[in-house]
Amino acid sequence: MIPGDGIGREVTPQAVKVIQAATATTKRPIEFVEFDWGADKYLREGISLPAGAVEMLRDEFDAVLFGALGDPRVPSNQHAADILLGLRFKLDLYVNARPVELLHDRLTPLRDRTEKDIRLMVIRENTEGLYVGVGGFFKKDTADEIAVQEDVNSRKGVERIIRYAFEYARQNGLKRVCMSDKSNAMTFAHDLWQRVFKTVRQEYADIDSRHLYIDTLAMEIVRDPRQFDVIVTCNLFGDIISDLGAQLAGGLGLAPSANIHPGETSLFEPVHGSAPNIAGKGIANPLGSVLASAMMLEYLGWKPEAGALRNAVRAALRQNYVTPDLGGDKHTVEVGDWLAKEAVTNFVAQT
Ligand SMILES: NC(=O)c1ccc[n+]([C@@H]2O[C@H](COP(=O)([O-])OP(=O)(O)OC[C@H]3O[C@@H](n4cnc5c(N)ncnc54)[C@H](O)[C@@H]3O)[C@@H](O)[C@H]2O)c1
């Protein structure tokens, strides 16, 4: 576990507590090792991602449970870029899976939509695009300044993420995949996406696949989210559209994500950041981290435990045992304790 900064340090221990309650019930061994990588260490020792960290995680661990990074004392956010982008790129976690699932009708801002209407998966390319940091300045800090940021798209990178989306649909009994790009304006980078999509979709005749420009997708996902099962898109658009989706399903405090390289050490985290505005107040919502933990357990092949975590979250929402961001009056630790008990009760009820 890498709790990180701010509320990452408050929500991650709660998620660990709930995981431990569930795995103790099924008697599955799970060992956590905590790493203190984050702003404090960076300011104290000048170290963000320690030397050898990536190799250690890859060789000695099955998964990483991550909190959040970001601290006002590090305005450049350098440590966050080194650690989070470093792990995503160096572990080659090319899939960013962000489920958008409404867990209680009252949580969506969309009128007349219910749980059965909002259930889709955003598959975001996670290692290329505009996030690779290729670019530069010309005549910086002058009136004639030019800034260039390159959008990097490899055939291998585009093909493997589109293929993952189709495989995800097939393995989960979902019938529809929508690829979204901006090929009408990004006539080189997204022309590649178009060509690869046309080739790969031919192998998945059992899946209904379509294309939407990203601006159209943004409209359609709000107008009628029932149209979508799986959405696959590039790094930047996936970042934005999944936050839009998170809001449709109850807000940032509830949204989980997985950074995956199939078959390898992968990283699981809530979508939210370190929320310095509420850090230290004990009111951060731990549900996003608990749902990210459920994705982690599922990735490890531990479906019953993953199900127990998800059911516990649903029960908390039903009973309004939640933090103030969701309209409740409970503290982070109270919610964590409640979920841990509920996860155990869940198993007892099943047996
Ligand atoms: N993966 C990450 O580590 C990650 C992701 C996003 C932002 N960040 C970083 O986090 C810092 C803060 O960024 P931000 O404020 O734009 O985004 P944020 O997600 O931290 O917070 C946005 C808003 O949502 C609220 N919020 C977020 N999570 C919540 C939770 N679990 N419970 C209750 N309320 C919650 C916050 O209080 C805030 O009002 C920045 O340094 C940013 O770079 C990190």
C-alpha cells in the first residue's frame, strides 16, 4: 500500500481494514507492506520514487493499493508525477479501467435515471498520448513564446487497448463497445485509432461496436447513458470522460479505478486526489478506495471477497451510513469500521 498524501492517508487504511475483515473470513492470506512515498518524504529526503522501487514492486508484489498524491507544499507536483506516472509508465500499466456504476438512485444528478441506467466501463489508454511529456518551449517567457506538447500514439499501444476493451466486453457478457476519438480534427494520431479499430473489430463479430467523436460522446453519455457498456479512448479523453462519468454515478468520493497490465503487478486507486481542502478533518469518503480494493481483489481472482466489499458499500449507501460529501454525518473511520463489520456479516449471511 502507498497511501501517499492528504486524504490518501485517511482512506487507504480504511480500505485495508475492510479487505482484512473479508479475507480473514475466507481465511485467505493477504500481506500488506506500507511504503511512505509522498510529499513528506520528498520534502524531507528529496526522494520521490526510490531507486529500485519499480523492480521491487514488479518482482515481489501482486498488486499495489494506492491512495492519492498532491500537496500544496510541492507546487510543481513533481513527486506525484515521479511516483504515479513513473509507476504507470515503468510497470507498463497500459489499461486504466474506470467503472461508472450508479449504486443508489439518489446519487445521480440526472433526472429519472436509476441504477439500471448507469452501468458502463471506461477503458482509458494509460501510457501514451499527451501524457508522455514530450514537448518543449521556444522563446519561453517572452511575448513570442511557443509551447509544444506532442501526442504520442503507437500502433502497438492503440491496438492493445482496443483489443483489451473487446476482451473485457466478451469476458463480462457485455454486448457493446464504443471507441471514441477526435479523428476529424486529429487527422494523424486518431487516423491511426480509426484504422486499428476497423481491423480489430472484425475479430469480434459477436460485439456490437461503434465509433463516436469525443464531443458527441460527452453529450450522449449525459443524454442517455443506457447506450453504453464499454467505452475505449485515449489517455486525455479517458481522463475527462471518466470524471464526467464519476459525477453521473455519485461523485469523486465513490469512483474507483484500476491501472492494469494483464497478468502483471497492477495498481488500484480511487479516482479522487489528495483533497487538501478536507485533509486531516476525518471526513474523507473511503468508499472510492474500498471499491478500488474490490477491483484489486477481483484482479487477484478473489471474487467472493470482492463481492463482499461491493455489497458492504451498497449497504452503507442504502442505510445512509456515509460521509458528508454524500449527505451523511459519519466520519471516515466510522464508515471504515462499519464496512468491515458489514463485509463479515455478508459472508455469514451467505453461508
Ligand atoms: N491519482 C491521484 O493521486 C490524483 C488524482 C487527482 C488529483 N490529484 C492531486 O490531488 C490534489 C488535489 O486535487 P483536486 O482538489 O483538484 O482534486 P481532488 O479529487 O483531491 O478533490 C476535488 C474535490 O472533491 C472532494 N473530494 C475528493 N475526494 C473526496 C473524498 N474521498 N471524500 C470527500 N470529498 C472528496 C475534495 O474535497 C474537493 O472538493 C492536487 O495536488 C492534484 O494534483 C491526485
